[in-house]
Amino acid sequence: MGAEATEAGRRFDLSVYLVTDTRLSGPRGVAAVAAAAAQGGVTIVQLRDPDATTRELIAAAEALQAALAPHGVPLVINDRVDVALAVGADGVHLGDRDMPAAAARRLLGPGRIVGVTVHDAAEARAVDTEIADYAGIGPVFTTTTKAEARPAIGVDGFRALRRLVPLPVVGIGGIDAARTADVIAAGADGVAVVSAICAAPDPEAAARAIAAAVAEGRAR
């Protein structure tokens, strides 16, 4: 269901997709939050910190790799293909203002994950299945964790875009455990969450609740 394998052998499970937030993680740090979340059922982690320097991103990525390795959870880097290459991360996630996916694939080669963002029908139809491995569709709900976020598309909007994308997809934007099952039932292979885990007092318990909601959505 959530686990996917591409022809090139890249394996990943989108079920519970954690996007890190340095500010929301607070003094615990993103590595500790991600490790706890992996214990609770997070299946893939994206390092996202648009305010960090390259040196800081590399250090954060290496700390995350060490934290996630015992759990077998892959790490992708938001935007920064150079950082992904520098640390040997499992892949990248690219938005509409980032490096084109085709260029990233050329740099990364066939063995790493490339995720892309989809906001509307035009972007959905432009997804190249020969280049990208999955798409993040959203924002499904209003989100405060990303500056200049686009208007929320809602569950119905997500469902419509999902039908246009011939790849595994995650819903992203304002998703928590209470909203997860609806997004999964609308066709998502997983949900990407930020504050629902990073701001939680107990990231492990938060991840476990989201994983349970993913299972509920698949059973509908």
C-alpha cells in the first residue's frame, strides 16, 4: 500500500512522512524528534530548513541519518541536491521554485528518490514518471508552517488532483491524526506532517496515532 518500489529499485514507504521543522522541534533538536517519531511509525523523513546555512544543513542531515539508520527510515533533503549528494542522502524533494526534477535526476542518478510538489492540475499533468518517484499534493488544509503557502485545496481538491498523478502521492498541509484518514481515503498513499509531530510533546505517540489513522483510512 504505502510501500513502493520503482523500476530502478528505489524503495520507500510514504505512509507517515515527517517533514522536519527546526523551530517547532525546539531544544530537543530535529534528530531526536525524528528518532522518536521513527520509533512510533514514521516511514520517511524530509529535512527542511530554509533558513539554515549549507554547513548547518549538512550537519543536520548527518545527525538525522545517524538517528534514522537503526530504524531503516530513508532521509530526503528538501530542495538542496548538493546537500543530498554531500551526505549520501536517499533523495530529494523539489518544489516549483527548486532545481528542475530532470536536472536533479541527472545529478543524483537512478538510485535515489526524487519527489515533486503538485499544487494544481497543470503541475499534476506535468509530472514525469520517468523522473519523479512520488508527488506531494497540497496544501490540503491551511498551514502555518510554510511561508507564502498557497490556498488550501481541501479533501475534494486533493482527490481531483490525485486522479491526475500517475505516481504514489502524499497529502501535505495542515494534516494531523484527526484529518489523516480522510486524506488516505481520498487516494493518498501517505500523509506528510510537520507540526503534528514536531510540535508534539511526545513525537513517538503522535507518529503512532497518525500511523493508526493511515490504517483506518485504508480500511474505508
